[in-house]
Amino acid sequence: MPCFADITTMEVGGRISEFVEPDSRASFLEAIIMADVMGKKLCVIGGGSNMLVSDEDFDGVVVRDKRRQISVLDEAAPVEEGAPHTTTVSATAGVHWDDFVSYCVRMGLAGVEALSGIPGTVGASVVQNIGAYGQEVASVVTAVEVWDREEKAVKTFSREDMDFGYRHSLLKATMYEHGPHTAPTQFYPSPRYIVLEVTFTLLHAQTNAVGMEQLARALGVSVGESFSIQHIRDAVLQIRDAKGMLEDVHRYENPWMAGTVESAPDTALDEGPEDRPEGSPEDRNKYSCGSFFMNPLLSQDEADKLPADAPRFPAVDEQGRDVVKTSAAWLIDHAGFKAGYKVAEDSTAGLSTKHTLALTNRGGAKTEDILQLARTIREGVRNTYGVTLVPEPVFIGVEL
């Protein structure tokens, strides 16, 4: 049996009591149902990129969906003359997210190209409502087919049913009593609703609008201007690589990760092992959960207390209220935690040397080392700006 350290991007976590990789719809459902019937803790895992797990043994069942099918269902004629066609595509929950993006771009399907390089799976994408560089998965989801663990039935949720918000969905909400990292529900550390398949509606087009300033600068265009979706994908991968925010391709050499991805997203960008010393900072930047803290959503009064140069963006919270979103990375940096920060010189956990929002395993770290770093940063930001940062990853067996 693997350890969580074998199957997570942070490369920490204890031994797993039971690990199952179903390769059919029936066996996937059976594994979930049996775990619930036996009263065992259930962890449905995707790419292991958004979780921080205790170093203690996990006395439960870990299920990883081995189904990796993508299907083009239909193409709809445009409602207005001259408008682009839309195409409906479905993907099983176990499809590696960047494999799905790569497939769509190759097929000339626009709408997810700016989400290139995000680790994880299609199933996890709708739980977390992933977003980056002006795109969000919620904008292209048509339907999500799930297994309801409480009512023991297959259900299909529409986009509206999913209650998408910033890093929020109906599915994620069923894991906590009162929001992320509050008291867990009976279903934790997985949702009540387990994703079986996701249906997307995408534009049948070779170009799409560039939706974010940073991406527009990289492409040499203006925000809103249409550009090749292949070039958008390439630029996003390069930006993410420069920040150390792509997976390390070498994790797929681990036998417990073999076969889970068609082609790792930074294969063409990553240096070979002969060019990069093992354990170098360049390498270790990728041993992370990605963005460790969510961008805070603040009331106007709270936002007004921040320095004048703090980033501010209009947003809507889970209750539908108008709020102000600020940058967690800016708060961390300006509270004194610079890229590469460690609690102590010999610490095995530290901020990425490229990006202050990524907490990384610098080599040999344990979960408690990551937590100590996270606590130090959260306390420092709270003492400096009065803002309490909320972690983005799912915590299993640990608390911040």
C-alpha cells in the first residue's frame, strides 16, 4: 500500500490502510458504497495536489478513479448568424485535468485553455471550482453527475445547482459545517456527492478572448483581444513554470503515480535530471499544494483598513454579497515573508523561491513542518493586517 507521500504533490503524509483504483463505473461506485457501508473513512483522491495529510497512518479507504475517458457528445449550431458553434464534451472524474485541457485545445475547443497546467483531475476541478488567468471552470460546466452518499443514488446537477463561487461549490460545502476548515461533516474528508462525470460546453473555435492583464502582457495583446488558444495555453504554461507552479514531471516515475497522466504538463519545459542537481531549489519549488491560502474576501470596511497599494477586486461571496477580494500573495509578501522564507535556516519546509503563495517541501519535510510554516505566516499576516488567511487545501488528520 502507498503512503500519502507517494500520491500527493507535497510529498508528505502517512501510510494508507486500503487503497483502491477502480477502472469501471460499477467498481468505482462499489468502492465508495462499501467504504460507507463498513463505516470507514473515505478519501476520494485525484492528483493529490490539493491536500495536506497527517504523517500518521490513515485508517480508512482511499479511492482513486482510474477511468480516463473523454467524449465529444454533440455540436450545436449557433443561435445567431456568424456566432461560433458550441460543442458538448464529457469527461470521467479520473481524467487528469491538463490532459483534458490539452485534448480540448487540440480539438479546437475554447474555454479552458487558460486553466492549463493546473494539477488534479476533472472531478476535483468542479469541487474546487478552479480558476486562473481570467477563466473559471464554472463558466463552461453544463452538468455534473454524482453519487449521493446520503440518499445512495446517482444525481445530475446543473451549473446552477452546483452553487459555484470563488473556490466554492455545493460539493465542497458538504465537507464542512460552516465553511472551509470549520467543523467537518460526516462525509469528510470527501464530499457527500462524489463526482462521476462532468459535461462541458465549449466554443468550437481556434481563438478566444484573453481575460487577464498578466496573460495579455505575455502574449503582447490587450485584455479582451482574441488570440490563438494554443498560444494562450503555451503562454500560461510558461507563466506557471516561471512561478514554479507546475507539477514536477518526475513524480510520475513513482510506481503509485504511473499511468495517471497522458503527458505531464511541463515535459517540454522542465530541465532533465542531468541538468538539474537533485534537491535543488528549482526542483523543490514544485513540491507544493499550489496556492496554499485563498485570496481573502473582505467587507468594504475591512478592505478600507488595508494599505492604499493593496490589491482590490470586486467579488461576490458565497452568500451573494458584494465584497472585496485582495491578494493573499501580496499580504504574505508585505507582512515580511519573502520568497524562499523559512522558519529557521535548516527548516525542511519553506516558501517557494519563486512565489510567496506556495508552501513547499524543500526535501524531507514532514506534515508538521509544513503546518509550522503555515501557522507562522498566517499569524504574521493577521498581526500585520488583521486578516486571517484561510487554507485552500483539504486537511486530513491535522489542523492549522
